[in-house]
Amino acid sequence: MFGEFRGALAEQYVLGQLIAAAGIRPFYWSSETGRAEVDFLVDSPAGTVPIEVKSGVNLRSKSLGVYLAKYRPNTAIRTSPADYRVSLRGSTKLVELPLYAIGQVARYL
């Protein structure tokens, strides 16, 4: 059962943590064609930050890549079961934040 709904459960968990632990009201983005979507957008003093939720170890994020290419935000966050790390994706700082630490997301905004 959890294999089939793992992605939806991870997104619900992250949404709950953003609202309850971090006090953040996230938004949603999809491309004009509907072929790309970012799970959450968060307003911050430094600009809009996209947050992509991955429930497994495959960290490919086509939709996040589309968003980054179009809007070039300063920071993007991808949360997953993977370890913490920070890298550059073009001019965007990509923060890989473990799912268990998503309540601390305000530090990176």
C-alpha cells in the first residue's frame, strides 16, 4: 500500500511540516502546458523558493529543472530520504534537505 501512495504521503507530510512547524503557507506551480509542476512555492525575503518533494532515492526532478530554467530563483529546495547537501544548478543554490528535517526549512529561505 505505501509503495503505491508513497509520493502523495510524502507531499502531505511536507505540507503539514511547512504549515505546522515552519509557519509557512506554500503555493503550487504548474507550467502553461501542464507537463511540469513544482510541489510547493514559498515566498521569502530573497524571493520565491521552489520546494520539490521526492519520496524515493531517484532524485531526478524534471519539473524542478523546468522551473529553474524559466525563473532562475536564488535558492531551490529538494526534500527526500537522501542526505543533506548543497550544490549549484546553474546560478541556483540547490539545497537537498532530508524529509525528516523539512520542519527546519525556514533556515534556508
